[in-house]
Amino acid sequence: MKKFDVSFKTLLDVQKFVNIVNRYSFDIDLTTGRYVVDAKSIMGIFSLDLSKPIALEIHSDDCGALEEELKEFKA
């Protein structure tokens, strides 16, 4: 499992993020406080407070390609 914080500046950032993570078969979660949502769900992401960094949890050890694609979102 890999963890790091992500942040989104615009709604288009969220859309791009969801398009990227949906290409991968393993589970990916976003966590803020006591809330955990599926990172592949655009509606779930919009239920979070996007003004602060959000913890991303990738449930795979083979996630180097995904991590490289998400580097623009790292907080």
C-alpha cells in the first residue's frame, strides 16, 4: 500500500484525476478526517472538502506507473 496527500485546484483537476485512477484495477481511496471515499467516484470526491489536502491510499504494491501519473496532484 502507498499513501500520500493530493490536492485539487479546479473541477477539471478532479475530472482528470478520476479518469486516471479509473484505468487501474486496484482499489484507491481518498480519506479526510473520518470520511473515506472511493477515489474512482467523482461524486464521492465532491462530497469531501477540496480546499485542503486529501490523503490518497493506493491498495497495491505495484503502483509506480499510477504514482507517476498522479505527481501533478501531490500536495
